[in-house]
Amino acid sequence: MLFEPPIDLLVEKVGCRYAVAVIVGARAKDLENKIPTLLNGSANLAIDYAANEVAQGEVIGVQSK
């Protein structure tokens, strides 16, 4: 379960809970594919990395028009 960063902070950065789930999930999958040695096969660690990147503004979701 994700405790840090708080979900409210992620929603504030992204806009809605659904978008947070999609963006963090996509980034975690990207991390698993591109940097598997960093994660050592742990899916939870990938989600933690991705959530922290979103909270820090390093990953920005694409908004539809």
C-alpha cells in the first residue's frame, strides 16, 4: 500500500485519482522494463519510485483536449 507520498498530494499534482493510478502505473511499468537491475524484481518498489517522481513533478501526465 502506498503511504508516502500521500495520495492527496498526487491528486493535487495530477488532477484526479484515476489519472494518478494510470500515470503511476504506466511509469512503474516503464521503470520495470527499462531499469530492472535498480528494482531487483520488486513491483512495489517500482510503484514507490513512480509515485515519488509524480510527487516531485518529474513525471507529468498528458491531458486530453
